[in-house]
Amino acid sequence: MIGRHRRDTWAGALFWAISLLPLWITLAVLAALAVRAWPILDAQPLWQLLSGQTWKPIQGLFGFYPFIAGTVWVTVVAMVLAVPPCMLTAIYLAEYASPAMRLIAKPFIDLLAAIPSVVYGVWGMVAIVPWVEHTLSPALGGWLGQSIPLFAVNNPTGFSVLAGSIVLAVMVAPFIIAVTYEVMHTVPNGLRQASLAVGATRWQTVKYAVLPRAMPGVIAGVVLGSSRALGETMAVLMVVGNVARAPTSIFDPAYPLPALIANNYGEMLSIPLYDAALLAAALILLLIVLVFNIISTLVLRNFIGRSQA
Amino acid sequence: MPKIFNLIRITLLLALLLVTSACGGQTASQEDGALQGTITVSGAWALYPMMTRWAEEFEALHPGVQFDVSAGGAGKGMADALAGAADIGMVSRDVTPEEENKGAYWVAVTKDAVFPMVSTENPALAELQSQGLTRAVFEGIYITGEIKTWGQAVGKPEITAEIHVYTRSDAAGAPETWAKYLGKKQEDLLGIGVFGDPGLLEAVIKDPMGIGYNNLGYAYDNASGKPVTGGIPIPVDTNENGQADPEEVLEAKAEAVEMVATGKYPSPPARALNLVTQGKPKGVVQAFIEWVLSDGQQFVGEAGYVTLTSEQLQASMQKVR
């Protein structure tokens, strides 16, 4: 008996240590980045780094603002494009689709998640960039572009925020669909039956009975998709144009933080403070993702708390 | 419990195997005179096609040697070589004093050049081919941005088509060399940043109003010796007489190679391509670089590169030995 008890305690301690590992790893990465980025944080005021518009490392100008703006633009536009169709797909699969349809559709959606990001990048370059240049930007840029700055066309090529966002939207779609679908599946059937029994239509049932119950899960799916979008590197870097200027329109080129790090990883050894600046970029990216996740966890808590009250 | 010990034993064994195989490249055994080991090479797109050819030939000569060659730009080659992630870094630009201070040991192995490229659908193609463009015009396009249309570039205001400027997004030798030709650094080049030599070429071929620049091996198709399908190098008007002279029009790869070799094509954008190691190369890596500088040179012309002068090769050889 003593042996069994001790084994149990040991196992408990072991699992505890292992499950705390992610926390330690996050802290270790943060610490390592902060240490390596310290030279530049020490040499230039933080606010100047974050709000600086010019990126000319050889002249000692390290303005991160265009990259932070690029990251936010690409991610936000991607989520705007991805979330509505993903929601509808998940609702269809969970509530309307026949088992046979589900059997066919699910593997294909999961397959989208398995395609390597560089393949998405190549596809973006040969298909999406020309499509944005020849179809979307003349169509949306015309009268819409002249009246709304968001659609203004100042970039004659298709390498743009929009191209990056379209590629990203397709990349994060399987995650959002999968999580939303699974969560809707966990909503008890009795709820649907009760709603249908009082004469509600299928859509009313989804809208008033299923979705409110599934909402926290839906938010979690969107958060997961956004976190992935924030950090996606290769696919975005290949289509986004990589111009270090903050975009003002979806047709402007952008330069997200991950692309900055990937593009210049090699050059950092030859210019003073450059490696510190790139590691600071990594630190900023990590902090953006962390803050975003913390805020969404809080929102989620609040939501669950309210729905249970 | 015994099961767990077994697991640990297997893990340790695997780890040991991994460690020994990872060290294979450096601790090459040469007891029986045969070279053995794995050489990892990473870096410049400009050198990549040449390096795969050298690797193939060297593997055929020394079956015990294996290569792992990857392209990712000169910057990555330098970083990987200095960090020990690769045995040899391919660097298609000058090595800076800062990098030398960090232990970068380099030898020039062959020569290459960067060529300004447009699409064959370019609206001012006839003028470009008959006049060429001067350095000042390239500066107006790539540095100051004052030249905005193809008409302005060739002096024909009736052509109003906008110039779509493309550059490389990744830190690399070609943009650094192109910028050096224009008296600047890569960070000063205007344009949409596209990743990699093939990416930039693809963007220019697809865009009739685009301008880009490519290394010799990408500007020309190696099999036919002609410019790559859909793209064409713009003659560089070196003597600035307003027309493209016979030696400035490079319609075939052989002509381009000759102009670079004889120095008639300006340098930069022509430049030597370097192999970089962390400290002086040893063992199998040293043997390979020595071979590249001697017998390996016979493949340089075939692969479409420019051979260094014999003095330059000798100087490189002395650095390796």
C-alpha cells in the first residue's frame, strides 16, 4: 500500500511539473529575448522605438511602428475575411449537413490545416497576387477607393495587405471551423428539440438556442485563428510586399514583424545593434500575442460568467 | 519501473546516435585515405546552382562524402556559418570587417553579376533594347524615385506606363550588390520586396511594367543560353552614349559571361562569390574547397558562371591551405 501511495504522489508531482512546462518555456523565451534585445532598449528610448517610422539600420534608425502596424493590419483584415464564412461553414456542418456530407467535408477542411505555409505562399504569389492586381484592385479601387481611404489604390502591384490577408484567411480557416464545429456539437440535443418543439425554425434554433451556448467556444476558435495569423511568417512574407511603411489602405504593401525577422535574420551580424533590434522585434511580437491572448481569456471568462449567471 | 528504464536507455541510445551523426561533418575519419563526412552548405541563391553541381561531382569522386545544400540568401549563409549551423556559407557579396571580426573566413570561388530585368511585354521594350539605361536612370528608379514612368526612363514622354519597382525582401548579395552599384545599401532600395531570386524573377515576368534584378543564373536559362522565358535583361549603358552598343546588349548567356569576365560589364553589379567558414576550414571541408578551387573550376563555365582570373584563384587557394 505504501508503494502504491508513493507512486501516486510521484506521478502527481511529475505531471504537475510537466504541465507547468509551457509556462516556464514562455518565461524562458521572454527572458532570453529581453536579454538579447537589451542593447537597443538601453540605447534608444522605448517610445521612440515603438513609434519610429523609419527603418534604416545602417543609419541607426530602428522604427518599429511600420512593422507593428503591418502585423495588425494583415491580421485584422484576415480575420474580417475569415470569420463570417468560417462561422457559416461550422454552423452548416454542425446543424444542417447530412452525415455523408460531413464525412466528405471534414477531412478536406482538416487537410487545409496540413498544407505547409510555403505552399500557401507560392499559391499566393501565382494566384492571389495577380487576382488582387487585375481584378480586386480595379473593382474596389475605383469609386470606392476615391471616397474611402481604406480602399485607395496607391500600389500598382498586387503585393499588398489584402493578398497577405486572403492567404492568411484560408490558412486559419480550418482552425476556426474545427473549433467552432466541435463546440456546437457539444451543445445538448435537448436544447434543439425544445426549441423546435415550440415551433422555431432551424435557423431560429441555431440563432437563439445553439449559438448563445456555443459562443465562448466560438470566441476561442477566433482567438486561436488570430494568434496563428499574428505569427505566420513565410506565406505572408511572400505576398505582402515587404515595404517598411505603415499601410493606410488594404491595397498598400505591408511589412509584418515575422517577415522582418525572417528576411533579415542573416544580415544582423554585420551592423551594430541590428541583432538586438531584430530580437526586440521578436520580443514585441511575442508580447503582442501574449497581451492579445490574455485579453481574450478575460473576455471569455467574463462571457462564461455572465451566461451562467 | 523496468519499462521506464528501458525507455530511458533507448532514448539515451538515440540521443547518442544523433550526436555522433551530427558531428560526422567535422570529425571526418581519414584513416584509409578516403574522405568521409557530411558537409552542410547554406546561403546565397547566386551560388546555389553552382554548389549543387560541385556537390554532385565531389560526391561522385568521394562516395563517403555527403552534401546538404540549401539556399536562403547570403545573409543566412553568413549567419549559419558563424553560428555553426552550416559548415560552409555561400556569400554573394563582400564580407564586412564586422563579420571577419566574428571569425568569418572567406575565399572567392567564382564570379557572377546582377542584371536589371524587365518583362518581354514591357511597353518600352524597343527603346530599352536600342538605348539601354544609364546608372543615373537606375538611380532615379531605385533610389530617389524621381523616375516614375517608362516614358521618363527612355526619354519618350508619350509612354505613360508606370514603372512597378520590385526589389528583394530578404537580406542578400544581389540587392546589396545592386545597391552598391547605385552608391547605396539594400535598405535604401525602393520597391515592393519579394522573397528570393526566383520570386523576384517571377514577379517581373508576370508584370509587364515591372523592373527587377537577378543573378546571372536566374536571368538566363542555362539550357538554351538565352534570357529566361518572359524576361529580358536591360542593356546597361555603361559609356552613357545614349545607345546600347553591341557589348552592352547581352542577348545570350555566353555574351554576358564574356562581358563579366573581361570586366566590360561594370563591377558592381558584377562581383566575386565567396565561401565562408567559421575560422580556417579543416578536414573534409578544407579538402572540398581546395577541390573547388582546382578541379572544380572546370564545371564553372558549364554551369554558366564566370571563372576568376588565375591570380585570384591562386590567392584563394593560398588562403585555404
